[in-house]
Amino acid sequence: MRRLINTKLFKLLEQSENESETGDLHFRLAYDEFVNRVSDLCTSRENPMANLFTLAYTRLELKSHQCRLSTQGAEKNALIADWLNKSLSMLDYALQWVDKPASGENKEF
């Protein structure tokens, strides 16, 4: 269930809560890796229910980071907030897609 949690993106998010500077390039590369893992998970035919729970669990962890971030200074964390929002949007879309694999309703992905 921690397949998407054990990524560079989560490591950067955790570091950024304690440090003041994490560059956009680091987040961009980590986000790309995260999206690729989400894509792999969504297109995997192995254990679809476990994949659904992995996506939901990851989304909850990201929301937790987002809540902690909202209690800190907004200006300092604008970059982190941007990458969190992108990641959450990606997971929302992935959860919708994975929830409808057999129906053929996921033609956009």
C-alpha cells in the first residue's frame, strides 16, 4: 500500500516541511516519477482492489501534507502547495479511472 508513498515526491514533501528551500526542478522530477508510478498502477491488471486502496491511501497521505502545510506560512510554501495540488488532482483522476476499468468509460486516460 505504500508503493506511491515511498517516492522522491513524498521525501521532498517531508523535507520541505522542515527546510526552507527545495527547488522547483527537484519537485518537477519527483512529480514526473510519481505520475509514472500512478500510471503504472492504473494500467496494471494485477490485484485491482489493492491498486484502488493504494491510490486512496496515497491521496489521504497527500491531504495530510496539505493540511500541515496550510497551518504554516502560505508564502513560504507556495511551491509545495502547487505540487501537492497537482499530485492530488492526478490521484483524483486515477481513482476515477481505476474505479471504471471494465465499463469502458475511461477512454480519456
